[in-house]
Amino acid sequence: MSDFQPDDGRYVGRQVRTIRARRGISQQILADRAGLSRSAIAKYENGLRPVDSRRTLLALASALGVTIADLTGHEQEKLDPAAVGFHMSVPEIEIALWTAGNVTDTRPPRSLDELTKAAQRAAKLRIACDYTALGPMLAPMLTDCYRHIRDAAGAERERAWDVLSMVAHTTAAALKARGYGALSWTAAQAAENAARNIGGTAALAATAFARSQVLLSRPNSLQAALNHAEGTAEKIAADVCTVGEVETLGMLHLQASLVTAALGGDPEPHLDEAAEQAARLAYAPAGMSILRNPTFGRANVTLWRMSAAMERREPRRVLALAPSLSPADLPAEGRKAQYFVEIGRAHAMQRNYHDSLYALLRAEHAAPQHVRNMTHVRELVGHMMRSARRDLTTGDLGKLAQRVGVVPAWTGRHRFT
């Protein structure tokens, strides 16, 4: 049985306090295990400080012997009308992956041309964070890909593997984003199997990226997350040529930069390598594979520099980088939302809560399904609600808190100025 018990006004610190009490350990013991001070633990537990760092969140989960979901999971999100379409699709996705498409389905499969168009549309929906529209598409696409792989031969079969690599990667990314880490890993395995059958490096890079993303959200797995991203990037670098391969290699370096920052290291070498790959895009030839990551480019590298700086708790650097990047230059709504989330987190770290709220509202406007499910956003909004004057909690802040599911009982301890 999980230690997670949802309640109104829940925040990570409250969950830490509840689980710590059940474990029968003191704040000092927890602090020693997590490598934090006792006063920091007290502030987290009392809601006086948000858990706004991935490193801290992982340290607390590891010290308590729980998963991150036990500290952050919002089961009510699965009942949100805006998200229910995706969550209802998960059982069918699970069966399609487990059975390699060998399901009871009498309809004729779509042609490979139709599947290719559907896979490209699905990738765009995932990049736009439209999970409600994306969810019902995934299981039928997986099933049709596997049917073509079983029934086709020669070039058509290789093409079916290529489409599957893209569909499986999209599935893995969507599942990870919606909180299904284990099933995301299964989808990444399907993408890796496809990669072995088609050759090239794009599918291998995309698979390593997906696995590293899953591991980044698990306690005691940061080094493994780095190994997947860094090791694969080194392995495939010499063979990268086409646009799709350059894009996916660049994303691997961006992922490696974030994991390195979470480990307390210097992310700049990986960010610089990603920038070099972005410069190659202008003259890289098109490839045969449909697997792409069009979000990668110079603008995205700057965005990840902001994320890495935020991971290192460097809010001034985040805010210094922000003016050099226009949200209009980011090719996806999810990336635009991330830009404003990082700005909001940086302002909050400097206790500039009005500008933080403004940035978070802009983030939500860009990608509502994505932003409302982000742990950092929920934790930050909940903290601001607990610190706000009562009249402000009924305005934009209170409405945002309702939408992200963190409406606390009024404490009146602090003022939001």
C-alpha cells in the first residue's frame, strides 16, 4: 500500500511530514539522510518553503524510501475532464505494447501512407501537449504498425519498423509526461527494438532520451539517467548525419545537461555541444526515416540553459537568459510554456511573487494540460496560496490554484506583497 494519501491543500512538505511520522523518524534523522538541514525540513513540512528543486525532491523521496509520486502524485488529475481522454486510453496502450499488437481487432489496418501521416500528426499533438486528442490515437497506431511488420516483407516491412519507432517514441514521451513511468519504459523498449531493425542513429538516440527522462524522475537513478544520455551520445556521434539524427543527438546532449545539473555538475559542456549540433541543422541532409524532433534548435538550447540554471538554483542567470529568447522562436506550445515556467520559478525564488504568478499564467495559457500537471507549478502555486493575503487568493492566484488542484485551507500566517 502506498504512503500517499491525497487531501485538500496538499503539498510536498505535508506529505513528507506524514510519511516521516509513519516511519517513526525525526526531522533530524530525515535531514541527515537527505543531506539537508533540520531547519530546511521543518520549513518544507510547515509549508514555509516550497520544494522547488528536483534534487531536493529526489533526496527526500530516497531518504523516506518512497517514490516521487508518493510525494507529488495527484490522483484527482486523472478525473480532470481535460485529461480524462488520455487516461482512459492507457489500458489499450498497455495491451498494444504488451502483445506487440496481437489483439482482438477485426478492422483492416491503415496503409503505411496513412500510418505515416497519423504518426506525424501524433508527434505534433505531443509536442503541443494536447494529450486529450493524442491518447486515443496511440493504441490503434501501435497495433497497425505491428500488423504491417508481421504481414509485410522487404522495404515495406522496414518502413513499418520506421513508423513504429516514431509512434513508440511519441507514446513513451506522452506516457512519461502523464505520470506512467513504467509503461513509458516499455514503450521505449518497443522503440529500441524498432531501432535495431531499421539501423541509423535517430531511433537509438530517441530511445536513450526517453529512458533517461524516466530515470530522471526516479530516486537513486540520476547516474543511470546520465549514462543513458551521455553514453549513447558518445556512441552514435560519429555516425550522425541527417537532420533527424542531428536533432535527436542534440536532444540527448540537452538531456545530459539537465541530469548533470541535477547531479550538481557543470552542464555547460553538454549545452555547448548541443549548440554545435543546432548549428549543423542548416546544412544537414534530409534522411529516409520519418523520426524527427523539430523542437530542437538554437532557441531550444537557450531554453534548456535556463532549465539547467534553474536546476542549479541560479535564478539570476535564468532571468538574465530570458530576454535573449523570444517565446515566438520556440516551435512548440510545450516549450513556450516551459520558458514561462522557468521565469516564474526564478521570480519566486527571489520572492517576487507577482511576476511569478504572471509568468505561470502565461505558461498555463500556452499549454494548459501540460502546466497543470507539473509538480513544480503545483508546489509553487500552493506555496503562494499559503503565503497570500486572503483577498488575493480569490483572484487570479486562487483561480489558478483551483485549476492545478492545490487549494489549501486558509492559514493566514503570511502576507503576499
